[in-house]
Amino acid sequence: MVLAISPRRLSRIAVALGGFLIFVGVIMLGVFMLVLTRVFEVSTLEMIFIDYRIPFLGVLLAIGVLDVVSGIILEQR
């Protein structure tokens, strides 16, 4: 059985994914700017990355998958 999703609903899903990815991008740019202006120490990021390496990589993988899915949805439209 194939589930049919209406094009309108599919475009809403693509817009929601796009908005989420923009939000994540803004957060990543904010962290980069804090490190660049030396408000946030790089050594702190290194400690966080060592302690939470697997979840961090999982989140980055999930963001990449969502980006690909939203690109496919928008390409089909």
C-alpha cells in the first residue's frame, strides 16, 4: 500500500525542514562568531566535543539527511 501525500502537504513539509535548517545554520554561525571574536574559548568546545563526540556527529548526520530530504522534496515540486 502506497501512501499518497498531497503536493500542498509536501511543500509544507519542505518549508518546515528548510526553516529548521536555516535555524540550525544561524546557531552554527553564531557559535563560529563567538569563537572568532574570542568570547567563547576553543578549549571549551574541544572538551565538549571529546565528551559528546558520538551525539554531536549524530546530530550533524541528521541535519545532513534532513537537508537532502528537503532538497529532494523541493526538486520534485
